[in-house]
Amino acid sequence: MKKINIIVCAKQIPDPEAPLSDVSVDAENKEIIVDAPLVINPFDENALEAAIQLKEEMDAKITVLSLGKKVSDTVLRKTLAAGADELILLEDNAFEKLDSHSVACALADAIRKIGEYDLVLTGRQAGDWDSGQVGLILGELLEISCISLAREISITDGSVVVKKSHPEGYERVKTKMPALVTVSNEVGELRYISRMKMLKMLKGAASISSWNSGDFDLAREKLMETQIVELLSPSDMGRDCKFIEGATPDDQAEKLAAVLTTLR
């Protein structure tokens, strides 16, 4: 069986686990300011884990793509430490605050420059805006089959077979490659990377390339910024804590139900 070429798209975002105290809203400039360290989007880490699982089963090469105005190779080197073979950083001022369609356009043009590929994996959504649009738009632009919400992925006889999450369980979907699959968190978290391995990757030579918009055939006129019409801070609703007392657990449950009924 020939080597399978897998491309994983990974977005760099502020840590979604940051406390609310690290997040503020600049309503005048329509910006959300997050004073938190940068991490790889957790859903994209799920996609990378799926790619590594496939690589363990067959001869495969994993290329990671990350796009932004400035992408930290320190943050993204984690993908190489985990098991990816190549990292390509797409960095340009033109890539700042792009809408979902524009991000997909830029990724599609970069993938066309890479050339041969069999499978493109993305996270089901990003942990910052949660739009869940880029993956499927990317597949449409590449004119390849798309399967969303994968919880399990396998490759057989030139086809990709996906267990696709469904509210009532899952459905099995099969399509010929090349194909694009958006990966859900049921695949599993990205495997643990030891501190020593990570430090070695940070200090050593690695297969990392950096491209700007002039390094591949990019239709810059297709790039548009996200248009935010209005941005408001959530109102402070305050807290009203009540202790439900009762002689027995059943008594407490009955009183709690009565309180909850009034909140409808």
C-alpha cells in the first residue's frame, strides 16, 4: 500500500480554559481581549491524534498547517513532538481576523501548493469562536468529499471509513480519498508528550517551514475580515444563593422542586 499523505489543520488560540478574569470586552473597538497563553485548538489536537493513530497502523506522513498573522512555532512544535512529520506556518498580516470562508480559501491554496494529499483532517470547531465552518468550506473549495463529526477513522482500499457522531449513537460513512474529515473529541485527547521530549524538540532541528501570502498562489481579493456589528459585555446577573432545608431528603427534594418551579 502506498504512503498515505495526511494534512492536519491546526489553529492557534488563547487557552479556552483561561479564567473569566483573563477575558475582557472592548466594546468601542469591537474586540475581545484574552490575557492567556496561546495553545493549539483542542479539537485540532483531536484531529492530530486521529492522524497519529492512522500513522501507527500504516505508512503515512503527517503535515500540519497553521494560519495566522503570527504563529508561534514554540506552540506548534508540540505537533511534531507528538508525531507529525512536517509543520508549515502560514504567516502574514493579511491573515489577521479573517472570516471562516477566507481562512478556508487561504488553507485551500496552501494545500494546493503542497500538492499530493489523501486525507485532510480538521477539528470539528475552534475553541475561540466555535463557528464550526472552516473544515466543510475547505472541503468544498478543494472539491473533495467531506465527512463531519468523526469519532473514529480508518483507511481501507483507498477509502476512508468514519464513525460519524449522531445524537442517537453513530453512523458509519465511507468515501473514496482524497477526502476531508472534521474530527470530534470522541476520538480522544492528544497523547501525552513527556517534558524531556518536548524540550528536545524545542532545542533541536525540526522540519518547519514558514510561508507568507506571496509564497503560494493566493487570491488575496477573496480574503475578508470578520465583520462584527456589535459587541457587548455580558451583564452581571448577580448571585442569589439559597440553602434548601428539610427534615428528610425527600422533604428537601420537594422544597427544591417548588423553588425551581417558580424560576420557569
